[in-house]
Amino acid sequence: MTALSGTRIAPSVIASSVLRAAAWVVAAALVGVTLGIVALRFVDPPASALMLIRLMQGEGIDMRWRDATGLGRAAREGAIAAEDLNFCAERVGVDVGALETQIGVWWNGGRPTGASTIAMQTARNLFLWPGRSLARKPIEVLIAAEIAWLWPHRRQVEIYLNIAEFGPGLYGIEAASRHWFGRPAGALSPADLARLLVILPAPARWSPLALPPVSRARSEAVASLLAADDDARLACVR
């Protein structure tokens, strides 16, 4: 009787197989995300990845959907004024100049801040995970480009304003408006709307009723833009 000897697989073959499998998983995930983006042009998302992550962390979900018209012109324009003044001019969902500046900051050992557009924030909230991560950023940029290509500007702002985190368990400007001011977002004054929108960079720490000095000044600038009523940078969501 002849004993069968085991065949050893070279480490390079194993590594190649693992990399090939990982590439297929990533490709399948990206295709799934693309199909989701196409669907979400027409169907409102019932939740986001961020909401589900926070839910697993013990938070609740208070989201009250409003379509672009129901949100009101001031809220649509306010999102741009507060978060992404170049939004109407962006064709790939990324502020290239701001991104290049922050890459330079990182390259020189600094801590990057800003440069996240409305499309990038929407991509992160819908499909990815929170927190600062260099590994996430290229994926975020890719998804943001697809969003910018497949959704009109009004749809981008509509979804952004409905899923943005405004506090623990609080999602979307309608739920936030009712929580903080006791009335619908469409009934807010430009000043109250601005105060609400400027807490978006740190919704777990800031309150629109007690803004830190820097954010208070920023809210006044946003309110001034809304009051002007003729800023061309906001025109794409009117």
C-alpha cells in the first residue's frame, strides 16, 4: 500500500488567492453600492449605515423624512451655506482644491480638517462608518463621485438634510428642528436655521441653543447669506 504524500501550497499562491478573493469582495461591494445609489435617486432611504451603527451602540433613531419641497428653500440653501459653498460648482462631488490643501497638511504632519463636501458626507453617512480614517477616505471620494454623477443637486441636499446626524439618536433637520425649537424646519427663521446647521461638525457636543463663539459667528454668516436671497452659489437648489 502506497502512502499518499500531502501537497504543500506555496505561500505566494496562498497570498495571490487571498488578494484575488479580497478584490472580488471589494468589487462586489462597490457594485452593490452603485446599484444602491441608482435606486436612491428615486427611493427614500429608510435608514443609513451611521444610524444602524449608532443603534448598535445603544442610541435610538428619530428621523422624520421631508422631501425637498417640504424642507423649504431656506433649509436647502442653508445646507450649502453652512457646509459646502462650492457645492453647485462641484462636478465630481469633491472640492478638489480643498482636498489638495488637506492632503498637504497631512503630508507635513498636521491634522487634516474640513474638505468634506455634501456628497462626501452623504456617502459616509449612508454607506460607511464614522470617525477619522485615511483608509475610508478614498472609498468615500469614489462613492461621492457616483452620487454627484447620478443624483441632481436637489436630491443630494434632500437626502443629506434627512440623514445628517444632529445629536444622539437625532437624524435629519426636521427631527432636529422639532427637538430643539419645537416646530417644523420649514417654520424656522433664517437665524434659527443657521444655528441648527452649524452644529453638524460636532452634533454630539454642540447645541444650537448654546453655540461656542466660533460657531455663533459662523451661524451669523450663514444667516446673512440666506437673508441676501440672491447668492449665485446657492442657486442650484432653488
